Amino acid sequence: MVPSGAAAALRAGTAACVAGSDADAIRRIPTDMTGLKTEVIIQKTHRYGYDHAVRNCGVNMVEVETAADLERAVSKRTAMMLFFNANNNDGKIKDEEFVTLGKKYGIPTFNDAAADSLPMENLFKRTKMGFDLVTFSGGKGIRGPQSAGLLLGRRDLIHAARMNTSPNGDTVGRGNKVNKEELVGMLAAVES
């Protein structure tokens, strides 16, 4: 999926984990979260300015430090687990263990790799590792349009992310339009 940047991907991916493809739930984000999963687990050392895009979906961030903390934090309210790839070495839970814990509890894991530089084989490194969603900035290392990005991952979550954003009306991501030039620019950047 080509969103209007990595922050838009964070919003659309979070909405996908919260509401899925349920049209009623999609319309209710972020103001009526009744019956929806409303918590995102994140390591304290992985908090950063862009997690605001995640919170736009009406969720609360649940901070953990260790794998044991994470396991205690898992509940029926857990929508997803967020990992900030640039801080992999700062947290006590490294990327592979994070994925393993997500799989153990059936919780989608989302890796924000927006700041990563390429070679292109890095595009699929984290999905092959098992992350359910991964985002990249269109600018930076990919050298595509600065106002675009990539959201990669599980087919069902990508489908739900698309339903939670433009061109669909009455969604939390409606304002995150991507024009044709950005789509073509991302295609050219990925292919080069």
C-alpha cells in the first residue's frame, strides 16, 4: 500500500488492527471505541513523536520494558504491538523476540522502519522476520516522493488499512490522500 507517508501508514495500520474491515467500527474510530480493542503495547524506549499517529485512532499506549512486562500487559483490549525499528538496540526486547511474543498471543506486530536506509532487500526483511505490518518513508533511503510511503504486511491487514483511509469517506485516514504522481513516484523508486 502506498500511503501519504509513514505517519499515515501508522494511522491506517493501527486502524486496521483496531477495526479490521468492519464498516461500522471503521466509522466509529476514534470517538466511539465501544467494543473495540483500544491498547497498543510499546517499549518505553520506543516512544517517539510519531506514535501520535497511532494515538489518532483512539488507542492508549501501554508501556513495557521487558518481555515479562509485555506478557503481563497483554489483554483482551490489546489491538497491536508497536516496534520502532530505529530503537531496536535501545529496548530490552529485540525485534525477533518481539515478533515471537506477538505470535504467541495472536497480536499483530507493527514495525515502524521509516528511518531505515536501504538496500532494497531491507524492504521485506522485517515481514520475512514475521512482523505483520511494516512501514517505510517514501523519501529518505528509498528516494521516492517525500510525501509518500510504503505499508507492507499481511494481506488481510493491508486490505483493512485501505478501508480505513482515502478514498473511503468517514474514516480516520480520509484526509491522507495519495495522488497518482506519488504512486508512480513510489513505483519508480522501488523499481530502481
